[in-house]
Amino acid sequence: MTDALTPDQITRLFTRSDGRYAFARWGRPIAPIVFGTDDATLRTIKGAIEAVVLLAGHKMAEVDPELGTNLMLFFFRDWDELLAVPDLDRVVEGLGTLVPRLKAQDANQYRAFRFDEDGAIRAAFVFVRMDAGMSALPAEDIALMQAVQVILLWGDEAFREMPPLARANGVTVLRPEIAAVIAAAYDRVMPVAADDASHALRLSARLV
């Protein structure tokens, strides 16, 4: 049996690089759309999202009544491709300056979130550049990784010491410790957003 994470470990999962504690979960059903994949990969990605949403006890939807789609995932070869997507700069603020920065960092993924008035996640945009390293991974691994990283607002260095995925009997799985945190975060008595580290203590008390 895997030991549960300590309060300090949970705190680090939701602490930004500037030291701020920042947690948020989805407050509305997730309605995803995927760009840049074939049909088989599309099914894999949506299947991974559905599995993580089920783990969280949250809900999926075909359409968000306000936004239409509230989770957009883009897969591409070069960051410059984003600049050619019609109206994307209207939903991702500062795209014109973001793309050069990501290119300079040789980044292969980026996530942007939007929030409702209560702090809950309202929408998310996931960008995955299929560089050599990313292309070498199985589609199932990439899909599960992105689903996990978008189900909550994690700290920007949350998984530096402990990746959320692990291998078990030759199969990539979500680490039980991380799965437990996700399930606890979606407990109905827990807030949809928090900016105080005492929230991590409440999460710790609900780990199973």
C-alpha cells in the first residue's frame, strides 16, 4: 500500500515558484475539444480525460452552455503554428509574446487557465509541441499526463521531484498518491479555490 503524501508535500504541489499557494478545481462540467491529432489519438486523449474526471468525481459535457468548449488541447510541431490559428490570440492573452518566449525556452508544453468569479477553473488551453522527446512517448502516456495536469491548477513545479505517472507491470498509470490528492480535492465539502496553505491540511485529512 502506498503511503499518503504529507501536508508539506501537498503544499508543494500547489505552491507557485514565487511562493504563493494557489489551488483551483473545475467548477463546471468539462467540455473538451482536441486539435492536431488523428482519430485514434483523439479517442485516446478523450478517454484519458474521462478517466481522470471519473476519478475526481466530476462531470463531462458535450457542450458548455456559456463557452461551447471550455477545454481546448492543441498538438503541433512548431510553436509558430499557433500564431496561424484564427482568433486564438483573442482567447489566449498575449499569444504574440508568449510564443517567442516558449520557443526561446525550447518548451514542449504549456497550459493557460481562465477562472470564474468564485475562483474555480472556467476554461483551460493546453498546448503540446511534439518534439523528439514528446514524439517518443506512447500516445496513452501523453494523454494521461495532460489530463492529470489540467484537472487541477497545480504549482508550476509540482511534479519536478515526483512525476504524476509511474510504470506498473509495464503499463503507465497515475501514481496512487496523486490520484488520492485529485479525489480529495473534488470532495464536495472542499472549496473550488484556495490561496492559503491551510487548504493542504484539509486535503491531507481526506486522503484515502
